[in-house]
Amino acid sequence: MGFVTRDSLMTLEAYARARNEFRAKVMEHKKNRSVQLGDHVTLMFEDELTMRYQIQEMLRAEKIFEEEGIQDELDAYNPLIPDGGNLKATMLIEYPDVAQRRQMLTKLKGLEKRVWIQAAGHGRVYAIADEDLERENEEKTSSVHFLRFELAPEMIRSLKGGAALVMGVDHRAYEIAGVTVAEAVRSSLIRDLRGS
């Protein structure tokens, strides 16, 4: 746990030298932080490392080196890091065919609020979606959403004690009854939670 700080970021020059190695490390890390819900929804669970990588990439792409610009990126991405009592994820709705994607994004309005996680023996926890800005309009939803799942202390204790972690969706146009998260992913995610 912890947030990205100015001191934890590399300068643009240092990042240019370390980028390939750092990127490989992050891609390996992300393998145990992704959950596929059906054929078209992926949850990518964020943490300090994934957000530090995102910030470094933004600084590089935009050639940002001034303090104010760096602080703007920290302010934008740090809220996507779990704080010990929750899990946070980027949700991607993926349809390779453009026409099908356009059609489905109209049918999937509200999907972001119908994604849930559950520790075995506890009730479902539904996502709190898009706290930074609205990503849905009257016609369609977005293909990218940011989700937060607030977990009660007893759920955290159960997960840390070995309880299975299940995720699903109960939207009328996209129903996923429940996916039991692989142990490697579950172990990675519970490290985001405080407690023993």
C-alpha cells in the first residue's frame, strides 16, 4: 500500500534508460491483477506499481518535467490506488468489431454499477463507479470505467484467512454468475488490504 510520490518517480532521462526493464516488470506484475468476466469485460486491479508506471508513461508521452505538471499527474492517478480498505480496478469493455461495440455500449448502460465482488461467506459488494467523472451519457456507456469496491473489515479478515474471492456481473444484457478468482490473483489482491 502507499501512494506514488514525487520522490518515487524517475526523471525523464532516468526513465528513458530504465523503461524497457521497468515495463517488463510491470507487465509481469499485471498478470496476477487481471480478472476476465466473460468474453468482453476485463477488470485490471490497480496498485501503487501500476499507477507509478502509468504516471511515468504520461510524463514521458507529454514530456512533463515541471513540478506543477508532475503534481497534476500525481493528483489524477493516486486516487486509483487502493487505501487498504478497498480494491480499485480499471474496467474495460472490449468488442473488437466497431459496429458491435457501438451497439453493445448502448445496451450496457449502467454495467459499471452492476459489477460485484464477494468473499466466500459474505454478501456481494457492488462497485462504486467513475468517481472522477461521468463516463456514461443518455445514449451509451464508455468502454473504460474506474471502479472501487469497499470491503468491510470482516470480509478483509476472511480473505486474508483464505476465503475464496468471486466476481461477477448482474446486468440484464451481460450476466456473469460468478468467477472464482485464481489463487495467484487472489493473493496479489489481498496484499492491497490492511490487516493480518
